[in-house]
Amino acid sequence: MFFSLVIVAGSYLLLASGNKPQAPIIFYAVSDKERPNVAVKETSADLGTLKVSDEKAKEFIIKNIGKKPLQLSNITTSCGCTAVQIIYQEKISAEFSMHAQSDYVAEIAPQTAARVRVIYRPYVMPVYGVVEREAYISTNDPVNPKLIFKVKSYVK
């Protein structure tokens, strides 16, 4: 019985250690002189013409021009056929989509940039003609609390 208890407790600790909570979101006021500040030049892209069986991605750049870490969270998309990943310091996050959200928080240091990869897979939910999809990212920048990245395509 003791042996069984040790196995169960050890298994629980092993599994629980992989679910470490992410850093808490730190909120700032617009009036704060030292806060994160998002800079994004491009928020939409035309992926061109795709076949239903194709897959195409576009990367957007998010720069933190502020004085405090920028936190990206609540990453989701408008459709299960679209996924988004955060790439920061050459680390690539899991894919997030309408049906694959998590408590993931990316922290972008001041004066550095991350890439947001938006992936469109028409074969997941076949639709023909002009298709527009969106990726949503919450931030702790009080001026830009939600970013929306749009991709457009003609699916044939």
C-alpha cells in the first residue's frame, strides 16, 4: 500500500510540475511614464490565391518600444482553420486558434521585438472565394490592449 501511495504521489508531482502558472499580467495606466508600448507597422496581409489543400503563413512584427515588459496573452483566432504562434528570441510557441487557447503569456522585453505567425489552412474548413481571417492578441499596453491581425486570401 505504501508503495502504491508513493507511485501515485510521484506521478502527481511529475504531471503537476509541467503545469507551472505563467507570470501574472501586470496592468498599467495610460498616464504611466514607464509602461510597455506596442509598435506594429503592419496588421493585415493578402496571402494571394490558394487551393483548398494549401497552407500559407504571414509573419507580423510586434515591437515593445516602452520601458516595461510587454505581455501578450489570450491568443486566439476567428476560425479553427487559422492558427497563430508567437516567436520570441527564437522560441516558437504552440499554435493557438479558436479551439486551442491557453494561459500562455509571452513577455517581450523593452526595445525588443517578437514575430506573430498567422497560419491559414483552408482545408480545415473549406470555403471558396474571398476569405478573411483574424488573429487576436491581448496586451498589457493600456493604449493598445487588443491587437488584431488579418489575413485575406482567394480560395479556389
